[in-house]
Amino acid sequence: MTVTMAAHGLAWFAVVITAGIAATCIPDPRLGMRRLDHLVEALPNVMLGRYLAFTGFTAFVAILGDLRVMAGWAVALSFMAFADTVIYVRLGKPFVKHLMAGLAALAVLAVILAALISNGAV
């Protein structure tokens, strides 16, 4: 086994762990948060950390310059924004900022896909 194979294996292991964490929260997000030792009162600070991480990863993706990675990240960002939109719509709360973020991510994805098509990568 090469180090590259080990790195790929660990990446897939991280996928499994992350999927397990998500699965813990799917049936009951509040119970899932408690099982994962997250505190509702800490969510503002947790979200700050998430947004800082998203900013860093977005910068990494931009620096890397790989259109396929950019496309994947745009899909992930749009999914998060639309998921938040659905949550806030169901609660009857303001949702337009989340909806606009999702639409903006889809617009970025459209440009990325056009670039991929124009350079023959798709």
C-alpha cells in the first residue's frame, strides 16, 4: 500500500464517519445534537467556527483552481443554503437571505459548468 492509497482510504473513512454523524441527527436533530455532545446555547459560536472553516475552504478551492472541485463545493454550498431555506420556511421565519445564497451558489455552479463544457472537461 502506498501513502497515496492510505490517504484516499482515510478520506473515505472520513466520509463514513461524517455520514454516521449526519445519520445520528436525521431522525431527530435535537436528540442527535445531544448524542454528539453539542449544546444549543453554544450554536452561535459553533456556527462562527463553521463559517470561518467555510471561508478557509472556499479560499483553498479558489487557490487550487480545479473547476471540478469548485463545482462540487458550489453544489455543497447551495445544498446548505436551500436546506436552511426549507427549515426557515417551515418555521415561518425570514428565509430570503438563505434562498438568495442558494441561488447565488447555483449561479456560480452554472458558470463553472459552462467553463468545464467550454474547455472540453465535461
